[in-house]
Amino acid sequence: MENAKSKREDVCPGKKPANRMDRATVERQLKETKGPEYWRSLEELAGSPEFQDMLHREFPKGASEWLDSVSRRGFLQLMGASLAMAGMTGCTKLPLQEIVPYVRQPEQVIPGVAMYYATAFTLSGYANPLLVESHLGRPTKIEGNNLHPASLGGTDIFAQASILGMYDPDRSQAITHLGDVEPWAEFVKEIKGPLAVQKALAGAGIRILTQTISSPTLKDQMQAFLAMYPKAKWHVYEPVNRDNTLEGAKLAFGEALETQYRLENAAVIVSLDADFLYAGFPGNVRYIRDFAKKRNPDAEMSRMYVVESNPSSTGAKADHRLPVRASEVEGFARAIASAVGVNVGGAPSSGEHTKFVESVVEDLQKHEGESVIIAGDHQPPAVHALAHAMNVALGNVGKTVVYTDPVDSNPVNQVESLRDLVSDMRTGQVDLLVIMGGNPVYDAPADLGFRDCLKNSKISLRIYHGLYENETAELCHWSVNEAHYLEAWSDGRAYDGTVSVVQPLIAPLYAGKSAHEMLSALVSVPDATGYEIVRGHWQKQHAGPEFEAWWRKTLNDGFIEGSAYPPKSVSLKLQSLPVAAAVGANSLEVNLRRDPSVYDGQFANNGWLQELPKPMSKLTWDNAVLIGPKMADREGIKTMDVVTLELGGRKITGPVWIQAGHPDHSVTVHLGYGRRKAGRAGTGAGFDAYVLRTTNALWFATGGKLTKTGDHYQLASTQGYQTMDTGDGETRPLVRAATLEEYRKEPKFAKEGEPPAALTLYPGYDYKKSPDAWGMTIDLNACVGCNNCIIACQSENNIAVVGKEQVVKGRHMHWIRVDAYYQGDRDAPQAYFQPVPCMQCENAPCELVCPVGATVHSSEGLNDMVYNRCIGTRYCSNNCPYKVRRFNFLLFQDWETPQYKLMRNPDVSVRSRGVMEKCTYCVQRITEHRINAETAAVRENREFKIEDGSLQTACQQSCPADAIVFGNINDPNSRVAKLKAQDRNYGLLADLNTRPRTTYLAEIRNPNPELET
Amino acid sequence: MPDHLDNVEVANQRAPVIEPGYTFGTITDKISSIVLTRPTSLGWVVGFGAGFLVTMMLLFALGYLFIKGTGIWGINIPIGWGFAIVNFVWWIGIGHAGTLISAILLLLRQSWRNSINRFAEAMTLFAVACAGIFPLVHTGRPWLAYWMFPYPNTMNYWPQFRSPLLWDVFAVSTYFTISLLFWFIGLIPDLATLRDRADNKYARMSYGLLAMGWRGSARHWARYESAYLLLAGLATPLVLSVHTVVSFDFAVAIVPGWHTTIFPPYFVAGAIYSGFAMVLMLAIPIRKIYGLEDFITDRHLQNSAKVMLATGWIVAYGYGIEAFTGWYGGNRYDQALLWNRLHGPYAGLYWMLLICNIFIPQLLWFRKMRTNPVWLFMISGVILVGMWLERFVIIVLSLSRDFLTSSWGMYYPTRWDWMTYFGTIGMFLTAMFLFVRILPMISIFEMRTLLPEAEVKPE
Amino acid sequence: MQIFPRSTNAISRASLFGPVFVAAALFWGMAQLQRSPYITYAGVRKSQPVPFSHQHHVTGLGIDCRYCHTSVEQSSFAGIPPTKTCMNCHSQIWTNAPMLEPVRASYRTGESLQWTRINQLPDFVYFNHSIHVTKGVGCNDCHGPVDQMPLMYQEASLQMEWCLNCHRAPQEFLRPREQVFNMRYQQPTASLPVKFDGTTYTDQDSLGSALVKKYQLRTEKDITSCSTCHR
């Protein structure tokens, strides 16, 4: 706060900050006292004049009542959970407004029983429908909304991790003006004047900069605002925007359209540099589910060709992956297009990969109407246009491809939009700038010089409304702390247009304001609550007596039924495409991509995501300059060498990571790092690649220059050795894979090395004695390495974040990890993913060696880990062949930060220093279901049974691919038992006779025989 | 005592175990004077001071360890055991020579042992004490380590008796107790001697207290002899059992490089190997400094050297068999381990241990080397380093690359690892310094029995 | 020349076996301390903001446990009654008893009563009331004669060995579910038999095994698995 203030003063000199008490001070003072004394100290505090002063500023309404002792409790409600952070833990309340419990847990609030509420998390305008678990009014775990077509129960890492974002202690916690805490009323008062002035000018001086918005309510409000100030302008910018996609659609159809894919109908998929199986791609959760379904080798199995410019998890799942530079993709598109009868002029150039193109074309033509071509967001409009044209030509439209109205409620070219804003700012036409969300100062294209422009411009009133006091807030007069989506009412559209209603799980921890409340303040209705606004909006749409019922149902389901956009019939207007200027074959291409973990940088302060291994490199806490092995050898560069990357006179310096399968003459750099003002986790991590980003080359450009600096930089990868080949020339059958033909010929190929059943002197325990024996299968064919399971597990099981230094030492704590293996040619390798939780071995090597019996077997075949008995000899981990045990080498858990106390799952012990921990198959969920089933059985006097599928582990629940199946292997009809009976089923390292309860279904590829040579 | 009879004859043929010209009196004077009359030399003070400082460093390192947790060391997943266990095994190994010399050689009537058994035993005790530190402090929650002992507790829960770590607890504590008793009983007559010769009141008091009223009567001697023999009998199997049990820590696990049946004999041999090396490293300087060449003669050095040569070959055989079974067994993981030893990231250390433990000690074939204290001293040092490396290779190298290639890792010791290691060495030296200063480092009465006067002519 | 007086002999003799006895005594002492109320709080009456008498409310007024501990049958947590529950009656009776002032104050100000917790388990123990109540474990099996406690106290040691007593042999403690909340329930004897499922039982053994069957109790191995209570 202090240095922020000083920074501000040099930006906009003026008001000297008076020595006043702010909320932070109150909290600090209250933090000292705990439990019972807490109330007393509150009273004392209340006496102090500074406090009353602060109160007048913070809660003008409450202030007068405050002075009489009775309504001091009101203070509690006003402050909400922020008091809990002041030493009085765990007494946050639900908002006083109406909340409808989800059908799945229809009880009232019963202490010790969790409740579930439907809401949605919005990323770049696309809503991810969620179901949030809440304990006594504290959201603790995020899951997918299984009723919603865009989720079907799955989620992505960003949604999963957003709960940590809500409890982030570094979030902006108050409204500040030049660094001083001000009450909301003060803010409203302060903006009255300027707004009045603008009213006279019809708002000619007002500019509002938002991120991509899909919220119908917000759009409504925005229009109201623009009606009030006709000359005001609404600008939209996000670094990870879909301008190319939008322009592509315009090129092809002459209108802005949303493209949806129906992968459940796709027999042949061609991806033109599209990473559509990873978080961040609109609809990825649903796409993963559909894709995985079509990869079942025992049914009609789809085939996927991926042409991509940097290794992605989508490429890893491809049957044929072709690494090329991003700039060469268009050539491919043209070649394939012209072959399938789209002629747009320009000589089709497929380079040296003619054979590849031919077989792709052949395959496409064989599967007209059940093929799909997907173009990546970072490919130029032309490629998108070509993809559309091909899908039309192949008769895929309406079958595998569907066009609808755009989800984005203001589908403008965002770069142009920002460019206009900047020029207006330069020419001094802007008097009042409201930046709602985002962080343009950090992530605007470098050539626009947004930062300097904002810093030096004469804009008399600059308002930032966002979750963090970030680089942008720093340069604004006012910073209004935004309410997190788990704290506020809103709505938004999923990729298919379905409207989700966002309902809060908890009262705003820091009295934040939602975008709706902010806007309504700008139209001078400052006291309208988000609830009134959102509900009001929908009441207009659904006037009538049955609205109440409809509204309740909507909240209950989490989305408005039948609100998905209807498919639009389209007609191709694509005449000819000017051929892009050819690029030098050896001119270095620089790719800028959103980061797999921190996206565009907005999650930079999210410890879970920072420590989440990136799917291909397994890097954490840093971004790197990814280069291909060929290039590395040629340039004599090694991993972790520091290099300078130069592009159009702009320079960045960062460490190199040699990424198997990366195309030659090309480097990839991830955006979102090098934040200056992110918070305890994000500030200073990695390097800022936005420096290289310009409006004419948002995603890639050639003409880069790479030079070694001679320095070294330690990168933290959770998997140093990324192949199954051991030094002695052997290859270990860890991931077992075959082609479809091989599998059909030899279905039992995966069974190698299984030891005979009775291979022990000691009679094993008969698990049939218990009603349940838990087991798990992981389908390697379905797994797309999306990392969801890792975050889900981390959230469910209170797993600590250890930080970069500890990851470097090899001490990360993830209970389930996703191993990535690269086999074959390092420049075009076959990549495999393998999620590895505890195998719950029936002959568990760890149990034998523990001197105190802290890890022992349960009657249901669980390998129980008893933290409170563990003395930490680490012998079990040494003897664990899967190395899935995690040790608290230091005090990794944060026992201090009060927010985290609220966040943790109360059903799972928080581990302390010196104890071993590991995957428990979510034993807390097992126990919960068992107890419920048992009590029900006894009360209703019937046979005890836990319904198959009703009990899901956290990883299984979150898996969009449905790759993880958990259940009772004593029940031959359970899904898991059936899967274990399959030929593809094998145990990892089963030759050690550990008898793992977690087994894998071998991976099957479906390559094109034409290309198999 | 007829056994001494033939010893003397043997002694007459070979190099003597004690130089001629000594009488009961002179022996007693010579040894006891070191403790009683000899002024504390500057060298001793300096040596002791240095050792003491290093011991303080150990305490500091351990203090910090208790505050922060085992994370201050270089250990990680996959390498859950690092220096701590390496040092533990190393020290325990060193702690073998003492009991071997005193007990087994006693039973074998190798009377030449009489002049080195005393400080060999002391050395054993201190080594085991050093070793004993590690199993405790390497745990994540040392304050709960008592859960390893079976006692009736409110949890109604026993330790896990199948765990080799538990066997360790018993094996090591038993070994320590027996060694202590054995050493102390052996001391009693000499303590009495010192009691009687000390002219300082407090010295007399304290020696007297420890001498437990020893009067040297025939009855005392008779009881003493039987007790001593009895303990020797008890101690003998322990010499074998301790390191066998320690080797189980590894042999019982499934880690490639640990899971092998040859470990027990090969660990015991290795232990004796390093034990004798340590005995020599102590004996050679001591006999020089305190002018005991007459008591610790070249014969002693030679015999110890021979023992080292023999055990060294057993160890070499162990390496050979390990490599052979690794290759011949055809087990994927063992073969990878073998390759990894020879070419992997720790290959350098493996080659070094071969040089230290197998190649260099071959110099002991030469009589010149065996009788040259300086060379012997250096070779012993090399062997001690080699044996430490052996434990490092067994523990760290094996763990660094086991079954899942995805989970391979490296181990880099931190300054705290080194401080703890050197700290224990300091502690060991401190104890030795104290020992040579306040207790007879050579058994006086047993030396007397080596004199011709001790012969009892049978009528 | 004697260094020590004659008496030393006695001491030295004593010292031969003395230490053994001392050590044994010490060990025994520790074991006792560990199980003493000083550590376990068993039988310790803790002061409360309001001297609430279970004896009066249960025995005197015959109020059922579940009237206040509402969630005992659905949740792991039995539930502490909100002030409202107290005021249901005490807004009519004893309306201005000084003893009840804290309750009224709490109701007035909305500030919770701060009771002192009686039955406390460590955080790593996950006890669940609903399952125990459902399977025929009576309240007083663990909580003791609450109906005779003027001031509430913890009956059992709540130590693991105590839990295991029952988990290893539940049949010795179970009772019919309808008797669970009966604080005066006694195990069947020839003189006062217990009816269950139409059969009359005169000894706990037969009743116990019948209940184990009826209530589908899991095997001993099941309910003594660590993860039953520790996660």
C-alpha cells in the first residue's frame, strides 16, 4: 500500500494522504486478538475517533447507528468475511439475498453437511457452468455443472483454480483514491461532477474499456449507459482475443459468426494449429468429452491430423502430427482447400509435405459430412476463411460444424478498438476513462504505447475497476475493488450461447463491487445491488406470474433452459484470398501464445496455476523460450541457457527450454509472465513477452533473432526426464500403446509382464469380505493431458503450494501428476500422457517398511495414510515404485493467512511439517457416501449399497474426457469392473507384483495406413 | 592361563606383540602415567578444542534442523534418504572393529589384540554413538520417534514389526549396550589400578567410584574372567547381526540396487573393513605421540592390514556378484541400475569407490606397506573414504533412478548435510581425545599377561 | 587406604537393581498421567457462561436430546442449539431470571453465546454422530449419564484405546435404535429383558449379535481400518 501510494503521487500529484485509518488497519488491529477477546477489542476499537472516521467513510449508512451499541452487530454483516480474517475464523454468512440449494444436496444448512450451488466462471467472455461446494457459507471446491451441455460435469483448470483467486489475500481490498481508502459513497460523490459535465457534452469525453463481455445484463446496462451518453464510446480489448476468428468468419460469410464443432459426429478431424483440447479454447470442456468418446477403439474410432506451430496437448493426441511454422500453415490450408474443391486463387503450396496433404485430402473426401477442419485462434483470418470454405465444401456444416450468433455481445475487432481509444487519448478527446477489468497497461500491444499514453495523458478522471491493484490500477486515480464472481451476481453465455446465471457463494470478502454495480453507479443509480440488476434484467425478459418459479429453477440449474443460440444457415461469400507474402524458410519465426497455466497473465498470482506443470514441458513458475532440438543443436544452445530474442527492434531476455517436437526456425514464447504488480506468487515470475507483441503481429512474426547471453537460469520442471528410454538402450513399457490394426490383431498386447495370481507365501486378504473394494481405471486413450485432475485434487485435498525453489529440488506436492513421455524422433516425437495417482497396491511396498504403521491397508483395499501417526522416515517413499508419495520436507502449508483457512476442505486434514502424504482415492468422499448409504440402508431396512457412479473422486469428477473411472471392483456390473475386464487394461509396473488397484487402459492410435511408412 | 603360554611361544617365533624388557611394573607405569602424571600437552588441547568446536557446529546444524525440518537437507522425492543414512551406515560399520577385536579375537585367543582392544572398543562406542544420532534426526518429526518402541500406549497401537527400521532400533541399541558393558567390565581392573595410583583426591574418588571396589582378589579375578568371556560370547553374534540388520534396511526394499540377498555378508565384511581402517588411523598417531611403539608393534599393524586385505576382498567379491547378478539376472531394472552405475550421472563416484576400496588397498600385499605406518595410515584413510562412497552409491544412486523414468531425480547435498556429517566426525574426535586423556587407552592388566613373567609353569 | 566409607557398600548393592525399579516406576507414572483427567478432561466440569443443567432439562422436564441437538441424526456434528432454541421456552418462563441474562443478551444483540466445548476430539479424528446413532450406539454409551449432570462434563477419555474398545467388539454395546436416546437404558438381563424385532433378549451377547446382523454392521476389520476415522 505504502509504495503504491508513493508511485501514485508521481503519476498524479495532488492530495497529500492524511493519516487515516483504513480497513486494512482495522483488520491488522483485530488480527492480534482471537476468539472471545475478539469482541472486546472490537468495542475498544469502536471507541477510537479514527475508527469512527473510517466508518463514516466506509459505511456512511451504518455509521450513525454504529454509535449505539445494539446495532454494532450490523458492522459484522457489513464487513462480512473480512472480519473472519481479523482473527475470528469460520463465521462467514451467506448473503441475505435468496439462494437456492441445488437438487443434489437439498438439505437446509446443516453443520457438517456440504451444499452445492450452481454458478458460472467467465473467461474471455465464455461462461463455464459450475457447481460449487460450500461448507457453512464458505465455497471450498469447484466442479462442473453436469446438467449443462457445455460442461457435462467437466471443468477446466482456470475454473477449478478460480476459487484460490477468490481467497487470494493480494486481491484489491478497498476502493482507493490516490492510494487512500475511500468509501463507495465518496467515489459516487466524486464522479457526480465529471459525469454532469459529460452529460452536457452527451458524453463525448467518456470512454469505457472492458474485456470481452457475454453477459446479457451487462450488455443491457451498457446500452442504457450509451443511450444516456450517446457520444460516449465503448472499447473492448483482451490480449487473448478472437479477432482472427471474427475476421475469418466475416471473410467467409460476410458476418460475424460463432463457430461450434460437433466432434461427436467427426470421423476425421484436421486441426490447423488449433489447440482445441486445452483450457482457454471456447468449448474445450465439451469438445474433450466428445473427442474422447470418438476415440474408443472398440467402436468407430476417429482420426485426427494436427498441423501445428508449437507442441500442444492436442498435437500429442493426434494420429498424425506435423510440426510446421505458424506462417506455413496457410500454405497447407490452401493446398488442402484447393484439393477439396475450394479455389480462392493463389498457387497451393504444401512444401515438402505433399504426401501428407494428399492423404489428408483423401481421408477428408472419404468422410464428407463427418469431417471437420478447425483453425486456431492465432492463425490469420485467411486460414479461418479457408477452414470455413472447406467445411462448407465437404458438407460438414450443420453436421460437424455449426454457426451461430457470436457469444461476444460486442464483436468488434479488439485491436482496432484499442487503437482508436489510444489515438483518442493521444489527441486529448478523453476526459473520463473507465477501465473495467483487464490489465491493458501490462498486456496491450507494445507498439500502441498504452502505458505511456495513459501515464502522460491529460485524462482528468481515470477509474480502474478490477480484482487486483495491478499495473493499470497504478496509473488510475480511482481503483475500485471488483467483487470476485463467487461473491457477486451476474450472468454470461457459454460457447453455445446458453446463458448461465452467476450467483454468489459468499458475501464479498472486501465489499467489492460487481461490474453491474459499477455501471449502474455510472448511470447514477449507485445503490442498486447486483442481485436487483441481474434479476431485474431477466424479469423484463420473462415478465409474468410464473417468473418466480422460472427464476428459482434457473438458479437451481444454473442456466436458462433453451437459451442456446440456434444454428444459423450460412452461405459462402468467399471469392479469392490474396496470397500472403512468402516468408524466408530460414527466417526465425517468433510465436507468442497464451500461457497454458497463467493464461494472459490474469492468473499470475494463482499459486495453484503457477505450480501447475505445463502440459508439454512440465515447467512451473516460469515461461521460457521454447525451441526445437534441431535448432538447439545447430545454435549450440542448451536448456536453461539465457538468450536474447529480438523482433522488430524489440528485445526480451529469457531462458531456453528445448521442447521436443517444436518446429525448426521457430521459437515459442508464452505471454502472461514478468508481471510487476501481481502479488506474492506472480510478481517477478518469468519474463514479459508482451514487449515483443505488436498490433500487426499479435501471434507470430518472422525475422526474429536469437543470441546467447552466456548466462544460465534455473527452470523448475516437475519431470526432468521425459522419455521411457533408459540409458542402457532399453525402453520401459510404462505407457503401452499400439495402432488400431495392431490392436485388432493382438488385443491383449498390453498384458505383458503380469505376474501369476498367487505368487506369495502369505495368503492375501480376501477383499470380497467387504461390500466394497475400490479400484480405478485411467483410459490413456481418452486422457488429453488437460491437467484438470491435478488442480481438482489440489483443491479437494488441501494440497500445499511449495514454490519454485522447492519444485527445483523435486518436492512438489501434487497427489496426482500427469507424466509426459516423448518417444522416437525428437523433432517429431510421439507424445504420451499418463496421469499417475497412488496405485493403492494390494501388495503395497510402502506399508511393509513403515516402522510405525502409519500407512496400512483398509478392508476396502485402500492404502490408508495416517498423517497423525507418521514420523517421517520417508522409507515408504523410497520403496514406492511409482513415487507418488509426497513429503512435507518443510512447513509447506500456510497456517497463517486467514483467507486460506476459510478455503480449505474441512473433511481433509491439513498436513503439517514432517509427514508423508499421498492420494487417498478421496477417502473423505468414500466415507461420506458410505455413511449416507449405511444410515439409509438401516433406516429403510434394506441392503447396503453405494450406487455405482454416485461416488466420484475429485479427479474423476473434473475429468472432461471421462478418462478416470472409479468404483467398486467387487461389483462385476460396476463400470470400473467392466473396464478392468477389457483387453486394454494393464497395471503399471505390474511385473513387480504390487497388484495396483489403479490400472490403465492402453493407448490406441488410428494412423492413416497411407502415411505409415 | 594356559592360552597365554602358547601365545608367548608364538610370540617368540614372530614379531613380538610387546617389545622385550618390560616388567609388570614398567608396563603399569608407562600406561597409567599417560593418564595420571603426563602433563596435558598443547597438542591435546588444540586437538580437543578443534573437535569441540566442530561438535558445537553439529549441535547448531541439528538445532536448525529441528526448527526448520529435514527440508534443509538435499533430500527430495525420489531420493528420500541422503547423507543422514549414508553416515549412519558408515559410522555403524566403523563401530564394528572394536567388538570384533575384543570379543571375537578374545575367543580365538589372539592375544595380540590385548594392546589394541581397549581403544578399539572406545572407538566403537563413539562411532555407534555418532551413528545413533542419524536415525533419530533424519525423521520428519523426531519428537515422535519414541513411537518406534513397543510400549502400551493410549492409541492401543503397536509399531510395525515387519519394518527393518524397527529391527535397527533394537539391533543398534543392543549392540551399543553390550559394547558399553564389555568395555566397562574390561576397564574395571585398570580403573582400580588408577584409583590406587592417583594422588589427586578427586581423581581417586572418581576412579574409585567406577572401579566398584575392585580389589583384585582371586575371587574377583575368577568372576571377572567368566563375566568377560560371557560378554564376549554375547557380543560375538552381535558383531554379525548389527550390520546384517542394517543391510536389511536395503535388502528388504524393492529398490533396484537395494533388493539383493548378498547384502548381509557383504555389509558385515565392509563394516570390519572400515572398522580396522579406523583402528589403524587412530592407533598409528597414538602410538607415535604417546611413544607406545613397544606395545602397539608392527605386528599389530601387520595383522590389522591383513584383516583389511581379507575383508577388502570379500567386499570386492560383493561388488562383483552384484554386477554379475545384475547383468545375468536379466531383470530390466537391475540391468539399468548396473548401466547407471557405470555410466550414469553418479558414475564418477562409483569408479572412485572401486579405486578406493579395491585397487589402492592391494598395496597391502607388500610387507613394506604393511609395516610402514605412514602408508598404512593413508591407505586406511582411502578405505574410509571408499566405504563412505559405497554407502552413498548404494543409497543415493539407487534411489535417483528407479522404476518410473518420469520420477528420476538428482541429489545435491546442502551445507547443512555437510555440517552434520563433519559435525559427527568432530564429536567422535572429541570423545577420543577425552578418552585418551582420562582412561588407560591400553589395557594394563591384559598387557601384563603378555609378559613372560605371566607364564605359569605347569608342574 | 580407604577412599569410601563402609556404608558405600550398601549403596552400591542397592544401585545394582535400584535403577530398574526407578525406571519401572517412572514408566508406570507416565502411563497413569497419560490416562488421567489432567490430560483427558474426563469428568472435569468446565465453567459455562450459563450454568445449563442437562439434569434439569432431560430428567426434570423430559426434553429429548434431539430437541436441541437437531442434526445428530443427519450430520457428523450433533449441533449446538442456537439461542433461539433456548428462547422458545425462556421467552415464556423464567423470563427475567438473572441466571439467563446472557441468553437474553445474546438473543437481543445477536452475539452468540460462547460455550466451552466439552467433548473435544483432535482435528485429525473425523467422528460422525449420524452413523453411530443409526447403528444403535446410545448417547450415554459415550456421553455418560448426561441426564444426571447438573453441569455437563466429559464422561469418557475419548482416547483411541477407548474408541477401539467398541470398534473391536461393537456387539457388546449396541442397543435397539429406538433405545438410543433413552438415557436410562440398561443392557438386557434375565430380570429386565429387552424386546427387539418381536424377540425378547435376556443377555447382551444374543441381542448384540442380532443387532449386528440387523443393522448391517461392518466387520471388525472394516471399522478398525485407519481411514474409518483418520483422513
